[in-house]
Amino acid sequence: MSTSHIAGIVVGIESADIWIQRCAMCGEVLQDLHPSRCAFESSDDHTLPQFAVGGVYRVTDGNPTQFIFLGDFNDLSGLPNDFCLPLVEREP
């Protein structure tokens, strides 16, 4: 089973060392990072991974969970059938 989401902004609470990114429509957590508990390669610039804001991602259930980039919200001709919120505006 899968659900598609639109990535919202990354919210960082530096004092708590938490960085969260949610779906802009339904609020589902896409990622919840604690950087002090993350491992980085020595060549890495130590920036935190994040989804492109406004990007549409299909999240598939399983272990591991998969995130598939479907495109930028503005570039898609329509929302996927598995979009997280049923919208009244969508034609049947």
C-alpha cells in the first residue's frame, strides 16, 4: 500500500536537536531527525537530508519504507490517486 504526500518545510528545534519535515497537506511526519544521533561520511558537508519542499513523494509501506519522488507539485498534471487527502476539487 502507498500514500502520496507533498513535502512541507523543514522545522528545526536546535535546542532540542530535532529536525522534522511533514506533509504540507495532512501533516504526516515524513522525517524526524536527531542530528547528534546521525552518522555522516567524513566527506559529507554535514547538511541534513531533506525532501524537496513542494515535491510529491509516494511513501510505500514496508521495511524499509520507500520514498519515491513523483515530481514537483507545480509540474504535475494532477495529483496521484493515492494522495493523502481526498479533495473535493478532484474530478472523479
